[in-house]
Amino acid sequence: MSLSRKNLGLIAAAAALAVTAPLIAQQAPSKPGARDAARITGGSYTVDNEHTLVRWKVDHLGITPYLGIFGQITGSLTLDPKNPNAAKVDVTIPVAKVTTASPGLTAHLLKAPAAAGGKPDFFGPTPADARFVSTAVVADAAAGTAKITGNLTVNGVTKPVTLDASFYGAATMPKEMGGGEMVGFEAKTTIKRSDFGVNMGIPLVSDEVDLEIVAAFVKK
């Protein structure tokens, strides 16, 4: 049986792939992190503010949800993997750095009051940072989840809030990625913005605000 040039080319390509594929697989980098609590040594951590954010979501006119984010968050975490209920978290969120997909909306959120001495529609041009300080942690270490209760201060008003948090991953970072131990979490909660004095547009824009937090920490 004779082989055409086309068939010979296919056979050669398959042979080359069989040889090179294992080499490519060996060279491909692997993720340093995993959802493995045994990788957490515990101690004091600081927020990795380049990989930590709070996403907020409101209902807009009953037609679509609308999303925005707060970034450049700072803060600290104290964590003992043998006693997760003793964990403490304290984070500060710069409201002035709010981001949305609409430049007009972002400007409105930070717009000054229409009249001198009046109240802004939302946060105003020089809003104070928001802050969350935990007061209690109830962890299910086996499931990697916890309820974190604390005081949330927004717009000068402080209210108790409970976060549903979950462990996402941990790693000892390679030197080329900065080194050190990192740990990450996700958390969710819902607040009412009217509780914090932000009433503009209710109910056309929902009072309820869903918050989703992605938090990365680096061991000091």
C-alpha cells in the first residue's frame, strides 16, 4: 500500500506532536494556590490591595441589575488555622475610588450638593472611607466557611453586618511572584443603603445593595 504525500505529512505531524506535547506540558506553569487550609500557617496578614475588591449590585428600574466596584482596599487579618473563630479582620474601603461603567454615574455618585450646606444625592465629592471591623467569627472549618459579624461604617453611619465568607485558596508564593504566604476569601452580604443615609432614587433604584467581596491577604 502506498502513502500519499498528504498522509505522510499527517503522520509526521502526529509524531512530532507526540514528542513535543509532554515537553510543553512540563514547561507550562502551575497555579501556586489551592483550596487547602493546610497551607495556612496563621499570624498577621495585610490586604493585597491590587487583588481585593468589593462589587456592589442594585436593581435598576426592575429591568436590569447594575454593578460597580470599590477597589484599592487596605486593612489587616489575624488568623489562626487551629482556632478560626478567633480571626479578626479590619478593612478600609475608599469610597472616593468608586468605579462604574458610566462616567456620568460615577461623577453623580461623587457630586457635590446642589446648594451650599445641602446633602449630596449619594456620597459627595469628599466622602469618608468606609470601614468594616469584625466583632465575631463563627467558622465551619470542615466546610471552609464562616459567618463574620462586624460593624460597617458608611457615610458616617455604623451598622452591624454579617458576611457569609468562604475560604478560596492559599499558597506560598514563588520568589518570582514576590514570595511570602498568601490567602484568599470570598464573602457576600446584603445591606440597605437607606440605613446609611443614601436614599436617592429609591425605589427606582433598589434600597437593597448586594455586596460581593474578593479579599486577598499577604502574610507580614
